[in-house]
Amino acid sequence: MRILKRAIELRLTCGRGPAGIAAAATYIASLLTDERRTQGEIAKGAHVTEVTIRNRYKELIQRLNIRVEL
């Protein structure tokens, strides 16, 4: 929720599908909490493509200055 709140504050969600943003935030949270899920798993549950998650993920980690260890 903190990732989404910050993205909204910085207006990173404008013009983006809410499902894609939520899926990317879920993916980032899974990495940060060591509850790792694949982009494919999250994409299937969110009904978005893996490419959508990948693109939103890149935007969010860059603009929110989130460091993710893969």
C-alpha cells in the first residue's frame, strides 16, 4: 500500500491502468519482503500481461528510488 500511495502522490499512475500499477506494486512488495512471486504468477492473478508488469515495475522502482536485489 505504501508503494501505491507514493506512486499516486507523485502522479505516476496517471494514464496507466490500475491493474498494471497494482500488479507491479505487488511484484515489488513480493521482492522486498522475500515472498517472491514471478511476474507470470502475478500477471495471471491480476489479468494483465507480464510485459505490463515489467514496464510498470521499471517505472516505479526508478521514480520511487526503490532498490531491489534480484
